[in-house]
Amino acid sequence: MTFLSATLDRVKPSPTIAVTTKAAELKAAGRDVIGLGAGEPDFDTPQNIKDAGIAAIAAGKTKYTAVDGIQELKQAICDKFKRDNDLIYVPGQVTVGTGGKQVLYNAFMATLNPGDEVIIPAPYWVSYPDMVLLAGGTPVTVEATLDANFKITAAQLEAAITPQTKWFLFNSPSNPTGAGYRWDELKALTDVLLRHPHVWIMTDDMYEHLAYDDFEFCTPAQVEPRLYDRTLTVNGVSKAYAMTGWRIGYAAGPEMLIKAMRKVQSQSTSNPCSISQFAAVEALNGPQDFLAPNNRLFTGRRDLVVDMLNRAPGIVCPKPEGAFYVYPSIAGCIGKTSAAGTLIENDEVFATALLEETGVAVVFGAAFGLSPNFRVSYATSDAALEEACTRIISFCEGLE
Ligand SMILES: Cc1ncc(COP(=O)(O)O)c(C=O)c1O
């Protein structure tokens, strides 16, 4: 009898965290490393939000709270959904967890039985398939290729649905591609879902506020109100408010599902951090005026990275609508040999050679389910991005 659970054999540790760790190790050893692996904004949590956290501590709001969130935060979340997404929810339809990650996990734990399938467009956020596997379900991936701007079509979705499909997992703007579905593109998908009433929709709207140029964010239950009764809309404060460490995520959906998710949370972690919950109330209710300047900054960085990467021989980098990632293809580099003599067989070898030979840390595409690519997080300074892209260009120029 083995000591560790057999379930663990089905999942892998997060490769994005592995890259960040490897880069940190090289840095500690004195190497000049530029990390483009981390999935978090490089700016600080706004002061008003920090102050709300400090005030919560001073007021002694440091005890257990209701399992899935304080009433003030649930109300702020309802107000947010109405304001930003034209979605009407009451606090009983809202759950708050320790990050969007826990909320997604709770939803799978609360609903998946062996044999249940979850449709996941690839490339996907690394945790989706493994969460489904941990919860006993079966991930079914649908490829969103570079030619299709990393978006799946209605026909692809239709073809992936079986009688066992329980969820369609949707993420726009996307981690890792930054691709965002416009209203008509999303409507094509919701039209398919309308024809399959047994399929529920889990939408991960974490990058909602990180949308550039003329791209307007939209979410499934808003685009197709007839899907409201089978949609779980997940969001959080991590990305837009630079609150990754505070660990607050939330979701709204049918009360029956929310109750089941609460049950999972009540027997695992109980409430998310009380102080963070009060800070999140301020994030959602307070001024939102820092979002626009931040987005202008991100737009400039995106353009810089896209322009420079497209100058690297063998790399093709589309310009995405949102988030803070680009997902260039390295099809033109495969089969070549680096200056230090490494044969670039696949994107994992490319990323390792790039880190070892130039000190630039990116995450290889296989981790996200679509190769040969790599993900760049451009949530770092212009100077670092420029230097990193210069090194990537010279690395590619050195391939033979
Ligand atoms: C697409 C996506 N969803 C969810 C999360 C989880 O965010 P958090 O748990 O910090 O709320 C992330 C974080 O990287 C993400 O990229």
C-alpha cells in the first residue's frame, strides 16, 4: 500500500511557480535574471485599499467570519456585478473564497462525479485541468490556435459536447494568451450552449478590467441572459487591484450551487482572511480611477513586447486584447541549435535554454496545453521588458 493518494499521480505541480522558483535560484546564485514568468501586476495595492485593511485590524475585525464571506463584501460584489456586467444577484447567490483559485476548485469539488467532463479551451490557465482531475472529473481540451487568434469557434464547442459534459470553462481575457472574446464571438458560443441544457458555464473573469484599445469585456450570462440559471461567474480582486497576496476571489450563480460550494469550503478552510475581506470591500466600492492609467501603461508595454518579439527570427507574436500576457509561437525555432549547442526540440527546451543562456525566464507553452509557444508576462518595467526582448532577439538570431 502506498502512503500518498493515487489522485496525486494524476496532477502535476504548477509549472508557472516552478519557473519563478528556478529564476529566483539563478538570481540568488548571482546571475542577471529577468523574470517574465509571474502572473501578477508589478504595481502596489492602492493606498485606500491598504488603509481599509489596516482599519479592519485596528477595529478588531480579526476573528472568524461567515464561512463564505461577510455580508458587506457580498453586497459590494452584487453592486459590482450590476454596475459592470448588468447582472443582478443577491448576496445569497454569492460566495467568497481564498482567491479565485479556491472558488473554482470549490465549484469543481461541489459538482464533479467520475466520468463528468469539463470542456477547457487550450491554451488554458495551468490549474484548470489539474483542478478538474483532483475533483475526479475529466478535462476535455479544445484547441484555440494562433491562426484563430487563440479563440475557439462555435463548431469546435459543439463538437466537444457529449452527454457527459458538465461544464464549459470560459476565460476571457485569457491567461496565457491575453485573447478576449468580443460580444459576437461570445454570442456564437452561448448560442451553442443554449442548445445543450445539461451543460453549465463556468466563466473566469479574472482579467475583466485589463482590456485594451477598443476591446469591451463581456461575460456569458450578460451576453445570453437565458444562460443565467446555469452560469457561475467567477472573478476576484487579485489582478485588477494588485491584491494577489490578499487572497480574495468570488463567484455568483444559482443558490443551490453556491450552497454546495459553501459546504466544501466549510469543511476545508472556512472563511477567507477577515482583514482581506474588508480591504476587498474598499477595492470594489472605492474609486476605480487608477484602472485607466494602469491600462495605458499595460497597453504600452504590450505594444513594446509584441513589436520587439516579432523582430526575433522564428517568432510570431499576435497582439492580444487584454490581461498582461503574450503567447508567441516559436514554430520557426524548432529543430535549430542554440549558440551554446542546445537542439531546440520543443518549447520546454527553448525556455530552459533561454533562461540558462540569456537569463530571461518565460513559461513554456506545453504547460498551457498549446505548443510550440511560450508565455511572457509583461507586468514588469519597460526597461526590463526591453532588455529581455533584446536578449530574446539575440538568442533567436543565434539559432542555426
Ligand atoms: C485565469 C486565472 N484565473 C484565476 C486565477 C487565480 O487568481 P487568484 O486565486 O489570485 O484570485 C489566476 C491567477 O493567476 C488566473 O490567471
